[in-house]
Amino acid sequence: MSHVENGEWVMRGCGRRDPDRIRSWKELAERVERIGFLPLFRNEVEGFSVEEKTSAAFWWTGDPAEDPWEWREIIAADRKIAYGKFFDGKAGFISREWLPKFVNFRRNGYDFDARWQDGLASRREKKIMDFYIGEDGNGDTVFRDDLILATDLKKKAGFGKGGEKNFPGILTGLQMQLYLVIAGFRRRENKRGEQYGMAVSIPFPPETIWGYEAVTSAYREDPAESRRKIIEHVRGLYQGADEADIVRLIGK
């Protein structure tokens, strides 16, 4: 759902005195843990977003105590909840409990190397994932934990001027498939070691953070069943929501 109305960016938050308003990053994390997953911005499922449960007055103030845009950085770095572009290509949060179901459904039960071997992954996706997935001396898959900013990843993977195109789209697609999550943000540094500019995301495979067994624990389940459980969960939370809107948000 677009937030641009009459050429202006519009936020649809709740009142400051609303008893259901989320007032801190810890309250947001607790909300996600309680309900399982939550998009950051307003969407077709009314009420199902951080935006609608916070006051519009506090967004983009830069105050980590009150600004939901800052909260996403804190929660991502805390690494107890998954953050990334998980909902119709837009940002949101998924609890550790629900993450395996999203992983199973979105990956259709495929690890990335198996997806590549079956011809289901693109060359551009592989150029990015090669920075995170390798093999040990026994030929077993290992997930590297090298910290790399998305801006540096773009260059090292051969995207940009004279190279591969659509780095943001490919990175978003890998997050939608849950092969990558955003595990923190960091500002770039100049030659003097001084930070500058906006914070840049730090992508990581969820397996690097929480372990392969935990992340893929729903692989034993049919991906269609994992999807059904996710959709039924949203329907239970928002009983008036239109089925097509839920499917658009969660995915086919």
C-alpha cells in the first residue's frame, strides 16, 4: 500500500494516548515475540504493522528511545528476532519461533546450494550468496560470518557501473526467500576512521546467526503446510482481513 498521497509521504499511526501504542523497541520486540511476525509499514491488512501501532510524530526523529525507524536497527543488531524485507518485498520482523515456517515455505524446502544445482537460482543471486556459503575440508557446507556492509557487497559481487544490474532487487529477493536477513546496521567510515552518512545494512544468512538445525527445523513439513499455518495465523489475528490481501502480503 503506497504511503504517498498528493505527492507527500503520509504515515498512519495511532494516537499518543492509545493504550495499544508501542512505546519502545523492547515493547516492539515483545509484540513480535507474542504474535509471531509483523510488517514494519502499513499494508492491505488493516492494523497489521508497526506503523499503525506507533505514533507518526516519532518517526524519523533520530531518537532511539522513541523512533521506530531507529528501533529496527536495535532489534536487528540484538539478533533475537529476524529483520529484513520479508513481506511483499517490504521490511518486517519474524520471531525465532515462526522463522523456520517462513524459511520452509519461502525456500520451498531448498537450501541455496541445492536451489542453484537444480537451476532454480539466478547467477546474480549466486554471486551474492557465494560470499556467505562455502565448503569445509570435507566438502560440507559452511556459513561464513564475515561482516560485510551491503554497499561493499554490491561492489565485491560485481554489481554497479559496468557490472551486474539490480543489486537492490536481488538482495530483496534473497531476503524474501529467507536466504538472507539483516543482522545489523553500520555507518561507513572515511580514511580517517570517521563515520558518515546513513546506516548501511549488514546481510547475513539466518543459519550464520541461529544455526542450520534451528533455521531449517520445519523442512520436514510440506512447504504448503507451512504457508497454510502462516496464513491461518494472520487470519486468526485479523479476522476481518480479506484473504487476497493476506496472500499478497505472505506470498503464493
